[in-house]
Amino acid sequence: MKARPEARNMGLILYPGSFDPLTNGHIDIMRRALERFDELRVVVANNSRKQTLFSAEERVELVKESLANEARVSVVALDGLLVDYAREVGAKTLLRGLRQVADFEFEFNMAAMNRHLYPEIDTLFMMTGADNFYVSSSLVRSVAALGGDIDRLVPAPVALALRDRLTTSTIDSGPE
């Protein structure tokens, strides 16, 4: 059997998401993408219609802190269409993580729309590792809000920020 050649690294890949908060599942996807691409740009979506726990600026900083040792990762906040940004920076590949079959239908439709708007763009889907398939940002927020242990679910800077935010929110809300 012929030996398989090493995967050739490609240029820039964009990884869009809300990352509210960033989880170890996101980190797993990012690290694996860096095995195949030269540069990963995390694009933090700033969707004014969606209520988030952290502002876009805070989420950008949390991603940067969590990946501080990785020089090939950059992080930006984005208002507007991802495909417009991709075209502007010359990116031809988007990265999306899948945790379960239920994620695929939404992601498939989004990839088709992105391709319609920017025919040169492709979407690379990566399955999260088995140890993170059940981890979602919304579940992490719920567990943290109820005082549960989130240390194995999120990077250390995110765990600290979540505890601080949820403690501050509880204190600031006053008596019921």
C-alpha cells in the first residue's frame, strides 16, 4: 500500500461563531484546523438581535487569552455578512464545527447560502471530539449559572470570566 503524503497546509480559514462562551469543543476544532491551514481567523459574530452574556469585545479578548500561545490565530469581531468579510480578506474557506446530526441541517443551509452569496467560498465541517460532543455554549452558561463545575468544559480564562460575570450579575440584580 502506498504511503499517504502529509496534508498540505493551505492559507487562511475563517471560523465564525458567537463564542458566548468559547468552549473546549471550539478549541479542539481550532487546533485540528491549524494542522491543515496556515492561519486561522476566529470571527466573533456581533449580532445585535441576539442577547449575549459577553459583549463582542469581551468575547474577542477571551478567545485571544485562551489561544495566547498560538501565533497563527487572529481574532476579529464582525458586524455584517461573513461572506463580505471573507471576500475582503481573500478567504476561500469557512470552518464550522458539528457536535451532532441535528447541527448539520442548519449548517448545511448556511453553507449553501454563503456559497450563493460568494461562489468561491467553501465550508469545511469538522466533527468535535467525542469528549466534547455534548458541550454547547448554552449548556455551559446554564451549568455555570447554577454553580456547577465548568473547568473541564472551557479554557481557564473563560471559566474565570464566567464566574465573575455570573457572580456580579447575581449581586447586581438585588433582592427579588
